[in-house]
Amino acid sequence: MNHFVTIANIESRDPAKVRDGNERVVRPRLSDAAFFWNMDRKQRLEARCDSLKAVTFQTKLGSVFDKSVRVSNLAAKNCGADWRGHRDDETRCPTVQMRPRDLDGR
């Protein structure tokens, strides 16, 4: 198992038991994370853009896709250039646009 750090506000008489308990809790979380990481890598983020159009961010503000475009535009404006040479809203800044991917239910 990889190394990790935990902090406790008590002094244990049996640190090995505390370590074993922490490992018992952390191990399944890391396993879950590895599973979802591998599932997410099966499809490119750009392929998921259309699914965000169906997720409402807020009624008056549109979809999560619309919000992603707005955030991307602000990021491009703040850095003073079109990122990665993209000029249209749908491909300008994939990193910013792909941020809310967990909201499409996948």
C-alpha cells in the first residue's frame, strides 16, 4: 500500500491498532478511486461535452455546459489570449470546460 498520513488529537496506547484502522478505512477509498479513474479514462473528456447540455445548472442561467463556456471565456479573457489556439466557445479551454464532468451522471 502507498504511504499516507493521518492526524489524531489523542495519544494512543496502541499506535499499531490506529494504523491498522486507518488502513482499513483508506484502502477501500483508494480502490474506489482507482476504479472510477480507470472508468473515466475509457472515454475522452471532449466526448462528454454534449451530455452537459442536458444538466441544468440553474433555470435562469442555463445548463452546466453553458456555465462551462462562460467560465472558459472568463479564463481566456483573464489570460489575455485564446488558449491552445481554439477560437470557438465549445473548444476554447478543455481543462476549464471539462471540470464539472461528474455532474452528468457518469
